[in-house]
Amino acid sequence: MKKAASIFSIFCGLAMLVVWAILLATGQVIELQTKPFETIFLLVAEFLTAVSLILGGFGLVSGKSWGLRADLAALGMLLYCTIFSTGALGVNNAPAAVFFSMMALMAFFFSTRFILDTIKGGTR
């Protein structure tokens, strides 16, 4: 379970960084001109989520004492981002809505498993 969650977290974090880098480099974030304040804060939140996922995933897979807590926090951040993105992008884009919904479900699944395992005393 920890390995799968680690891979998921690291993959999502790296993918978020790559996607945003491509979108920014190719000028596809037009909201920077139309809504700069909101967009900058969105980018900061996405960047912090991505970095948290990468660090949490590495901490978890390498057995660091802080790994589980860090990955659980990062998965919570991802859950929020994916739910927000489903609503923001999914209105006119069904494939995006399905993708973000699937990511949200996976983040919820891993988070819930970690919490339940911790309650039972199985994951530390």
C-alpha cells in the first residue's frame, strides 16, 4: 500500500510541475493577463501541492519517520486541487472532469487507507 501511494504521489507531483511548466512556457495560461491575482495564488497552491506530493512520496517510500504524515497532508492538498479542478475545468470538458475525478478518488482512497491503518495501529 505504501509503495503504491508513494508512486501515485510522486507521479502526480511531477506531472503537475510538468503540465504547469508547459502551459506557462507556451503562453496558455491566459488568466495571468485577465485574472493575475487569482492565477498567481492558484499557481502557488499548485506548486506547493506538487512539491508536497513529491516530498511526501519520497519520505513514505524511503521509510522516513515523517513520510506518512507528509504524504497524508499532500494527498489532502491534492484532493482539494482535484475537486476544484473538476468544477473549474469540467464544465466544458468531460474528459478533464473524468480525469480529475479519478485523481480525487485515488487521493481519497489512499488517504482513507492511511487513516484507517493508523487507527488500527498498522501504519506508522
